Amino acid sequence: MERPTVLIISDDVDFRHAISTRWHVEKKPPVFVNDARASFDLAIVGKTDAVVFDSLRSSGKPVIHVSSSNGHA
């Protein structure tokens, strides 16, 4: 079975690292990419430019937006 590809986008390098590090402890972690032009199955997005959301929305793929609960990064 092919591993899914997860796109991680954030202006915060620590965010990308935290997401990928947690998944690497799994037996079969997904493949991680940081380039929005790459093919992906799921996108996880942290703090970034609104233009990124528009381009991801047009992909038709699932997108998870992670933000702070009080609206501040």
C-alpha cells in the first residue's frame, strides 16, 4: 500500500517540525512535502498568507487549518 502524502505549509518552521516529528513515530508515517506544487493527499496549514488557502481550496483535497484559539499566533 502506498503511503499518503501530507503537505505541511506554515510560515513557522517549528510548526512544520512538530507535525512531521509526531508522525515519524508511527509504524508507517506519511510522506511529507513542503512544496504546494507537489502532489498531496492532505494539507495541514498553519500561519501563512491567505493566497495559500485560495490555491489549496482549488485543489479539491482535504485541508486542515491549525490556528490558535484566540486568533493570535
